[in-house]
Amino acid sequence: MTSPFIRSRSGVGACTSHFTVDLEILAVGSLLALAALVAIWTVGDYAITVDEFNANDYGQKSLVWYTSLFTNRSNFDSVEDTLWFYGP
């Protein structure tokens, strides 16, 4: 038995390789490309985490707290319970 990677001296048994695309691989690649396209297209509409919207509101209120020299305490009163435990 000869190895497909070694050519015989007579040229008999030489291995030739043809690139073929399997239909299943093409379908999976297309589906993954479509999923990536949808994800990139809609990433601005959704947050990375489930707390992103709450944290965004808390961040703006924390900025007001800092710029008011710590007199506006709305970030401790009007945000989701225990969110202020994380700190501004």
C-alpha cells in the first residue's frame, strides 16, 4: 500500500485532489453569515446585558450627582432597588 502523499516513480498511484464544496457546508456557512449580519445590524437596538437600560439611567443620574457637588441625590432614590449598591 502506498501513501497518497508519495508519488511513485512511474507516476502510477499519484494523488490528485479536487476541491469540492459540500452543500451542507455551504448552507451552514450561509446561515452563520446571515446570523452575523442580523446581529451587527440590530446591535444598536438591544443592550449587552439585561441591566443595561437601568444602568444607563443610573449613569446619567450619577453624573448629575457629581456635577451638583453631591447635592442632587436622585440617583439614590429614583433608580431600581439595590442598583445604587454598585456605586456610581
